[in-house]
Amino acid sequence: MDDLRKEFESEALPHMSALYSFAVRLTRDRDDAADLVQETYLKAFRFFDKFERGTNCKAWLFRILKNSYINRFRKTSKAPDTVEYDAIEEFYETIRDSSVETSVLEEQVFDNALDDEVAQAIESLPEEFRTVIILCDIESFTYEEIAEFIDCPIGTVRSRLHRARKLLAGSLAEYARKRGFDIPGSDTSQESAIPDGSLNNGQ
Amino acid sequence: MDNNHFSADLRARSHDRDEQLMQGVSALLMKRRDALRLQVPVDVERSIRMAIAAEQSAHEHSWVQAALDWIKRPAVSFSMAGAAAALIISIAFLGQQSQALPSEVTHAALAAFTGVHTGSTKLDITSSNPNEISAYLASHGVQHSVFYPDVEAKLVGANVFSVNGLPCAELVYKTAGHTIALLQVDDSSIDAKRVELDPVVAEDVAYSKWHWASTPENGTLFVWKSNSIMCTVVSDLQIDEVSSLFRLEAL
């Protein structure tokens, strides 16, 4: 096996699941995601001699994936689920301002959340929020790397991340309420705030 | 407390609580990272690895083609003729040397397949029953446990095949008139250098899980390791046909 290919395989291929996972959440289609990841790897292999050794290979691959996505998929990507984001944010603020102890809320909303619920809550986020929260909290990219990825100032990354987390907290609180936890401020009008979702982790 | 202080206190409390909840979300996602990350399906991974190998092959071919074009130039071709003749003789000599290596696993698998496929080698045992086959193989010197992959073809029997004196199992499958022969060698015998495995193949298996290649007769050679068994499939089917018959997730 050629040394370059060997180096490429040891540097780049370990990130395949991270890329695929992100691609599925971008395209909302596993076949499209597979095509996108394959295209990413072929481009990366062709230009691997341009990759600056010692820099973050994962971030480099994610940038190639994003560019491929914009070129190939974005115009035809499926429309996100319709979600009342304002309702979720209002719901979140009601919880935040309630008198329930933070530790109790964290236990009910976060500790008891099911993996599928968390995955579905992420799926339901608008793309710009979904992207930053995945890159930051799941893939551990720095703010600088995310800013470069989404081509925005770091301040935008911070604000999108904050809103993404608020929306996620609101969605998870709603799931907790549906599972019977006594979450303050919720009512039946919140039912529509949580999408049924068509894509669960592990499906 | 006046209204201004009360409002400021409320805002500060909201801010603190916000921070705590945001940290809670972040911690939740980090903690569930592995569960939230979708694993790339085996067939997608294989397809990507094969595409990279094909890309490399195409790249190398373009260099070969460029070199051939250069050699075709009249001024070069005359002076290269003698060297080419010497090269052909060298290649033929090396080829003969390769064929004379009975202990190399892929060569052994190719030879074993050819015998079964052409009918010059009769099956030692004709059976589709894995238990019966395993018992036969064990009684004829095969010491490793025999691996029966999930393959959409009919198991028709097996041979005990000797690789450098080491008894190894060869399972034979048939599908739509095609033959799939699976030679199994205990990995420890390769490690102990009792039998050889082509270093390129060994490297591919180590780095890429699988080694795929076309045989000289346009068939397929497919090598992978299952637990402690090095498995070598040779078939007259094409690579994509072999790939679709084997449940690679289970390998």
C-alpha cells in the first residue's frame, strides 16, 4: 500500500462515523449522507498532499464535507420539520424562571432523557443551530473552528450555540413533561412544539 | 428592596439559571456523544475504502500511461528495446518464482479454487451441514475452529488443503453455477511464519479490514480476518457480486 494512502487512512478514516453522523443530520437522508461522505473522502484523498500536517484533520474533512454539501445537496435537501421555535423558547423561559430547584430540573429533564429523545430534539433544530451544537458539544470543535466552518464571526457562533441549547432544553423539558414529570409552565398548547421526527438515532 | 433592585436581582438569577441549564445541555450532549453519533454502515465504509483504492489505482495508471506514451516516442523506443526485453525476462523469472511459493496463502487459495472450479479437484466431503463438515475437517488434521460466514450461496462441501504442510479448511459454496471457495488459515500460523501472507494483503487487512482484488481470470480475491482466522475467498464472480453475497457486517 502506498505510503500516502496509508497515512491518509490512518489520519482521515477514523473520522468516518463523525462525518457520516453529521452528514445524516445535514441531509436528513442516509443515502445522501453516504454519498456526501464518499465524495468528501475522495476529494480529501485527491488533495491530501495539500493538507497541512499537524493541523486538525477532522476539521479539514468537515470543511470539505460542508463545501460538498453546499454544492450538491443544499438546493434539494428536504425541508426541516415545522416547529414552533418561539413556543419552545417561551416554554424554556417559563421553566428557567420557575421556582423548581435547578438540580431537580436537571435530573428530570437531562438525566432522564432518552437517547432517542435527545437525537430527535437535535433533528428538530433549524440547520444553523443544529450545526453549531453538533460541532461544539458532540464533535468538540473549538469556537474558532466552528466560526471558520460556518463562515461567521465567533460572536455569531456563541449566540447560535446559546439559542440552540435553549431550544434543546425546551424540547427535552417537553419530552420530560410527556413522560409524566411535573414540569412547570407547560400546558396542552405546547403539544405542537415537539415534532414527531422521522429520524431517530439508531434507526 | 425597591423595584430597580428587585428587577436587577431577578435578571441576575435568570442569567445564573440560564448558565446552569446551558451547561446542563452541553454536558448531556458530551456524555451521550457516542450514543448520538451514528455509526457509519459497514457497506458505506467498504464502498469508501474501495473508492479510495480505485482512486489511487487510477492515479497510478495515469502515470503508467504517461510513461508508456513517453516510451513510444521513436528516439526513446529504440534505446528502450533492449531494456524492455531484459525487463520481460526478469518479470517472467519473478513470475515463476511466485508460482513456486506454495506457502503463500492467497496463491494457495487461487490454486485450490482453480482445482475445484475446473473439476480437477474433487471435494473431500460433500455436505451442506456445517457440523458434519467441521467434524470431518477436525478428524483430518484441521486444528483451528472453522468459520461459516453468512453468505447467500449454498455450502456444497469442503476440502482439507495443505499449505506448507499445515492442514487448512477450504469451504466450497455454489450459486447460480458460480463457485466460491473460502480457504481458512489460523492467524497464529501466519504470525509464526509457518505459512506466508503477501505483505501487501496483510497490510490491507490490517489497515482496511479487507483486501479486494480481481484475479487474472476476472474473478475475485477477497481476504479478511475473522477473529483468529484469516479467510481468503476466491470466486469466478465479480467483486460487487461477491460483496453482495457476503453479509459484511457479520464478518
